[in-house]
Amino acid sequence: MSLAARLVFSDVDETLIDRKSMFDFLDFYLGRRYGPAGLRRARAVRADLAEAVASGVPRERANRRYYRAWVGEPAAAVGEAGREWFAERAREDGFWIAPVRDALAAHRAAGDRIVLVSGSFAAVVKPLARHVGATAALCSRPEVRGGVLTGALAGAPVIGEEKRRLVRGMLGALPHVDPARCYAYGDHVSDLPMLSEVGHPVLVGAPQLAARLPGARVLPAPTAPVDGPVLSRMFVSASGGWL
């Protein structure tokens, strides 16, 4: 294992893919499983969470509230639906934020290890991780009992400071990896704790956050064209292989 190995941490929603995966998957799953009644239920969950956030409920609490919508659902069915969701959505125009997808591919080619970090859950994140060649996924973990989702989380939502804790923990477990050489990609203020743990933070379509993270690179918003030379300058050559 090379001492030059680097970790590359990436948020998922509106960083790697141009949508909120948790809500999109909720629509997909409930609509497929319960038809119109399921879609009405998904809309009600969205409305409830929008109202909660508008009233000042912290994102961490709102994240836990989201998972209550999954109470009683079979874990195996949810996992299978996650694979079907990804297979269908990944073919759609506009699903990927291409500059970040391409950047992760360049990192892989350089021998870096990709780690997805998301408040979403494994049913959604694992298919994405496999597609981009990530070797780890740090995400929220719905509690399962007897093969059924309880509506609770096992552990904290992977948002904000929890992202920092998990990233710091992974880096601490790999003392040969220099955090100053590592990268992280994110689009939201809640990604700043994660981004601040590495030497090469990249803001995706969020120039307004640059003042809060001096030295961060800024990728254009997803709708803006990004040419090859801009992306190629984001990387330095690296020797070494996978961790």
C-alpha cells in the first residue's frame, strides 16, 4: 500500500446527482408498492418535512423524521427497490452532475479511494457507490428488526458534524493517509464540517460558501458547462494504488 494513497470524500445529493435522493426514492418506492395511495403518502411526508424545516427544525431532526415514513417496510424489498430505482434513474438525462462524476473517475484513475458520505441510506447510496467505484459509503442506517424497518435510525443521521466525525474517524484509522492530500466534494453548508477535514475541499455550485472555506475550489453550478482543461487542473499526479 502506497504512502501516496489519498481518500476522496463526496456528498451525494446535489453534489454527485442532481436531485434529493431520499425524496425521489420515497416517491419511487411508495408509488410502485402502493400505487396512488403510496404517492399521496409520499407527498404528505414531503409536505410535513418542508413545514418542519421552514419552522426551524434542525436538519438532523428532520432527517430522523424522514425515516419514520419507512416504518414496517421489509428491508429486503427496500433494498431491491433501491437497485431498481438506480437502474431506472441513472439512464435519465440530468441525473448525474457530470463534473463531479467525471472528477471521481479521474480520482479513481489516479489510484485514489472514493468514499460517498450521505444522509441518505444504503438502499440508495450503495448502487451509486458501486457505479462510481467507491470502496466505502458512510450513510444513515435505518434500524431493522426481524427484517423490517422500525422507522428509527441506528446511530446519528450522517449530516453536518456527523459527517466530520465519520470522515475524521476514517482518516484516523489510516495513519499512512495524509488528510492534507485528500479531497472532499459538497454543495451545502451542512457539508462544511466534512470539507474542512481535508486539504482539497471542492464546493459544487455553491460559491456563496467560499468565504467560509478559504482555499476551496468551486465547481460551476450543474447547468454550467465545464470543459476538460478545467477539470484536469483540479488534480495533481499521484502514485500508488487502492487502500
